[in-house]
Amino acid sequence: MMDKTLMQKSEWTEQVGQSLMWSLCRIAGCRLHAFHLTPVIAAVSVVLMVMAGCQRHVPLGKAVGIVTFRGKPVEAGAVIFSNDAEGVAYVGHLGPGGNFRFEVAAGYGLPPGTYQVGIGPPQPKPSLEVDLARKTDVRSPFPEIPKKYFDPATSGFTATVADGENEPFRFEVP
């Protein structure tokens, strides 16, 4: 019984393969028999699988820097690099000393281009201590960062990332 099932699956696979080969043959306009196409289709299949596995190398430019607010490093929050022409935005986290470094799937850095830059302040800690007049968390180290700097389109900051090494970017929020 098992041999019969395997035979049926094998026959089905062969029929599908031949149907596919004849369809390809009709599209290509050839009149060869299926057994002549088998090595060609096998070779094309291998090439297509190899090509599907290969990824295009994306050049990256070093994108590191520092963010300060009134001369003090912003050690928490985010820096946002947005490129509307390419339809992409990248977020780097601010760390000790106000430093940031971008990392994408292809490695450290960003694709070359000109970016608009926004500064995302630290998220307020859950607290009941809120300054009701300013509607900000009193314990946040940078509650006064103006909202215009949050949005890359309104911050006025830009950065041009070139392929390879770049000077560190410096963003001073007044």
C-alpha cells in the first residue's frame, strides 16, 4: 500500500514537472521534447536559487555623534535620521555622554544620503509628580526640550552621511 502511495506521488510530481516544462517551452517558443529541457530547467533553477540567496551590498557611512541640550549631554532618548526622498527613518539611542551610533541589518552606519534629524527626549518615568503648569514630568532631566526638535521636519537639523568614514555629528539643542 505504501509503495502505491509513493508511486502516485512520484507520478504526480512527474506530471507537474512535465506540465511546467511544456508551459515554459510554449512561453519561450521552443519545440523541444521534455527530456531535452530537463537539464536546462535544472540549471536555470540552480541559478535562480543562488541569485535569490544573494543580497545586494548596501554601502554604509559611519553615523555616530553627540546630542547636547544647553551644553549638557542628553544621555537618554533617541536621535532620528529621516530621509523622505528614500522613504526611510532610522532611530539611534542616546547613551552616556549624549553619544549615539547607528546600526542597521547590514552593519554599523547608515546608507549614504542627506537626512533631516530629530531629537527624541527621554521618555518620562511613570510618576504622579507632574508640573501641571508645564504638563511635564518633573523628574525628567530634559523636560524643556522644545517640541519642534522632536520632529525631523521641524528641527532644522540635517546630516549628510557619505560612504565610509564621516566626522562625528554634533547636535546642540538651544
